[in-house]
Amino acid sequence: MDLTRFLKHAGSVARTSTILQAGFTDRSIRNAVAGGEIRRLRYGVVALPDAAADMTGAVLGNGLLTCASAAVHRRLWILHEPQALHLLCRHGGPKDAVVHRESLVPPDGPRPVASTTDVLLHCLRCLPAVEAAVMVESAARQGVTTLGYLHERLPGRRNDAARRVLDLVDGTADSPVEVLARILFRSEGIHTETQVELAGIGIVDFLLEGFLIVEIDGGTHLEPRQVKKDRGRNNASTLSGYAVLRYGYADVVYNPQKIVNEVWQVLRGRVVR
């Protein structure tokens, strides 16, 4: 593996000490800089010309991306891009970053990204409950962690709030907005079943109080073929005695009260389980 390929594998930016530990020489680094293949960002740090800002910030800050800043690199869902960089730093850390200290599992490669376990534990202690639940749901859905595993690593009273977030997660959601919707319905005390298979209809996102189907639409639901399929499902649902409501991303994220009001309007006077 040549130097530029190694740097790409390492996140396109690395400390020279990391490169030397990988078997490269000072001379190879100097030659790559002189040839314009890599840039020297400061003493001891080099990068490819297209290095991402977050990766660069992590290495320059002597830390690892974690919490919300590591979500995309660990293939985890996230609701909102973080306003500041979240870094796992042993000592110090940039003043404009959110610094995390505790680490239980070391990273699994040369990239400046914390391990999935550390990322999830940090988000559980740091982010608003719903945003943390979205990240953990994603990890549980992929099978890269379990709720029991995380629960065991959150002992004591100081982790009470983090453990409560785990109660919001069940690993059934197909998207971040489904996590939000599920939490919204259950916070209202509504009996909520997820990913329910109904005869003649198929699998629905939510079944509320045994008769109200709620579907959360993604981008594919705007395509003509999908619209026709959804219309057929709606008709089948109505003929089977179910009520149906459909919502999109903007409804769930930006206007949840509208959803609550409409759901209760349908449920009122007909709550059966």
C-alpha cells in the first residue's frame, strides 16, 4: 500500500507518527509533500487535498470524532448535523468543540473516529433523548450493538437519564422519523404497535389502538408507481375496517402537534385494543 492509499484508508488525514507506525518513512512523507500528493497542515499532521473538515478537525484537535460527529462515519442515523465538533480527547481539546473523556472500547482502525460503543455511550449522555434514541435505534437495527450491552455499561445514578433513553428504543424502525413518531405516540399514552402485518394489507408502520394505521412516507412514496400501490393499500385498509393516516418527514420533525391532534381526532370515541 502506498502512502496516499494509506492516508485515504486513515480518513485522508493523519499524524505523521501514525504513518511512521504503519511502516512508512520520513523520507516518503517529505517526498509526497514535495510532490503535491499530500499537504502538511502543521508540524506532525499531513492530509490529502480532499480531506474532510471533520476528520481534519479531529486530528488537529488531538482527538477522535464521537457522538453526533461520528454518526455518519459509523453509518448511524442522525436527526440534525451537530453545530460543534464532538471529540473524544484524552487531554485538553479545542475550545470550540464538545469534548468527551471516557472511553471503553478503542477504535478499530487508523481513522480518527471513536468506536461504535464509545460513540453510542457518548450520545446517550450528551444529546437530547430523542436524538440519542435515533442513533441507538440505528445501531440496534444493524445488529452492531444490543440494548443489554449498552445498559450494562451505564451503571449508577449518574447514568439514570442515559438508561431511560434506552427505554425509547426497540429496534423496529425503518427510518429516523419512524423513531420520532413511535416516541410521539407512546408519549401520548396511545397503545402503539410497530411494523404490524395485516392480512390483505401487508406490513404497516404503526397500528394505534388496534384500528388506526399510521404510515410514515419517505421519498419513494412520491413516485407514481408507489402512489398507486399506496392507494391500493389505503383502499384495502378501509375495506378491512381500519382508519388510515399518512405523514411525511416534515410533519413528524417540524409539526408533531398537528399529528397528535389528528390522531386523537380519529381515536376519540373509538379506543379499542
